[in-house]
Amino acid sequence: MDTLNHDPKNQSVDLSINPDIRQAYTLPTEIYKDAELFEKSKDSIFAKTWQCIGLKSLTPTAGNVQPFVMLNGFLGEPLVLSRDNDDELHCLSNVCTHRGNLMVHEAGPCRDLVCRYHGRRFDLKGKFKSMPEFKEAENFPSEEDHLPSLPLHNLGDLLFTSLDPAVDFEKAVAPIRERVGWMPLESFQYSAEHSQVYEVQAHWALYVDNFLEGFHLPFVHPALSKSLSYSDYGYEIFDYCNLQLGVGKPDETVFDLPEGHPDYGKRIRAFYFWLFPNIMLNYYPWGLSLNLIEPISPTHTKIRFETFLWKEELFDPRSQDLLHVTEMEDEEVVEAVQAGVRSRLYKRGRFSPKMEPAVHHFHSLISKFMK
């Protein structure tokens, strides 16, 4: 049974979620407004999960590097992508193992990674090569003198890494590959023209809560509701991701699914995938809308809408207008909820077993990781 206990000594909050959605309560409001819980989530959730860090094409040829910061403004971890002379891609720490200096500052061709503070040199695999004035140092170099290397995986052209993965990547994305792997994901073309960045004055998890249910569609999104069959809207829950199936109405463009596909014969307008904790992969007949949710503060979140075209002839620019209208409607309601959860009179709610299984799944994973 769900309980919400406050320890008067340390104000600890019970984040337990009943696995039976019919009995479960949502997370307590502290998760959305407590600064300490927000800070704790950096290492408990985000450092242990997979983050999308860009495209393989960012470093297209051997001998190229691309510095970046993972979740800049939140985790703020300086990293660098490097493609070595064997054409192998690496994700490395961009911090020199001597005195902690940031090393690579610009993308482009590079023979070695060289710290301009004291001249420590690494190859493009992150292995220590040389260091001036260290002849007298004993037991040097050691394994600690190499640059830390992070695991690197891809889903199409999208690259993913994790600082301290608690979950196997392939296990996490297996349901996504099963549903959309028949599409030529690596040939999807990024469209900067149709990509956009939004900012919402709300906690990141409230934005995710809203994405994970179609319950609000007829109440919040009148235009979107005209293209989706609410009565056929479906949810599927997996270990570390979930899927919302958007079924199109008769006059809507839908996928031409191959025989043998789990949804063959259905009029699927969209596969709305969510990968814990903050990545939405929305596949449409024309391509992919990738939504990256980047926490900034307990009341401020950045949302990156990245567009990738597959069948450009199916892409209607007016669909971007609909996405924008939908986003504005979502932001309005999420910001209203942000104000509401600060109420002294509201503590937590309940889940609709029919329409909110994905939200229950999300809350359960937060509970698991935060413990």
C-alpha cells in the first residue's frame, strides 16, 4: 500500500509507488519542487541512464573530434567524440587527467588530443601518449592517466552514451528496434529548418508526465484530436521505455507497415516512444521528431525538437504548425500544473488504470532510481 511519510528530522520523502496501478498514488509533490531531490536526480537518474548526444555524422571522417557538454546547465559533463585512424568512434572525457584542464575546444581534424596547459598528450582512443617533465615520476603512467572512455551506442544515426549506465542499452531500446527497425533509420536526414527549441517554466518530470498520456487529448488538443482516434489510442509498457500508439482516422496519412509487423493491418499514424528518463522518439510516416528534455532547474526545462526526414514527400510543413500549436497547449497546461503542485492543499493524485499506465511506469522508475 502507498504511504507518504515525512521524517521530521531530515524531511525525507517516501517515493514508493504501488506496482498495482489500481491502488497506486502518484509521486508526492516534493519530487516537483524540492531542490535537494532535483540535485539528487542528477546522479541517481541522469548519470545512470542513456542520453542522446548527437549524430554519428558529427565526426564523419577519421581523425576528427567534436567536443560537447552532456546536458549543459544540468549535468554539465565535458566530453568529446573522436574518430580514430581505424575509423572507430569513441566518447571520451574532455578533462585532462593531469590537472583537470578542458582540452578540446573546437570541432575538426585532430591528430592527437593535447592539453595546452602542460602538454599532456593522448591518442584519439584516449590512451596516454606522453607528458613533459615526468621522467622522475614513479609508477607512471598508470591506467588512471588515460582519458575515461564512455560506452557508445547508436539508434540509426543517433548516438547515445551514459556516465554510469545502470541499464543495458540494447535491452532498453529493443522494443523500439522491433517496431521501427524496418525503416532505414540511418538514412534519416536532419532538418535544422524544421527543428526548434522551447523553454517551459516547469519541472522536467511534469513535462514528461504530460507526454506519457493521451488522456488529455480531447481536453487540451482539439486540432490534434481530429487526426487521432481517441478510442483506439493504445499503451505498451516495457522495462525502460514505453509506447503510445497513435491510430489515424480514415483520412489521415498512416504507415505502410510490412507484413509480419506487430501492428500490420492497423492504421498507425505515429509511434510515440519514450526512453527513460527524458527522451521522446516520435516516428511518423515522414520521419522522426526527436524530443530531448533537458532540466535546468526545478521550475525551468528546455525542450529540443529535432526533426529528421525520411519520406520528404509525405512531410507537410503544416504538420510543424500543428506540432507548434500542440507544444504551446502542452506548455500552458504543464505550467498551470507547476503552479498547482506548489499548493499546500494538494499532496498527490491517483492514476487512471486505462489512460495513465505510462505515467505510472514513469513514476515507478523514478522511485526505483531515486532509492
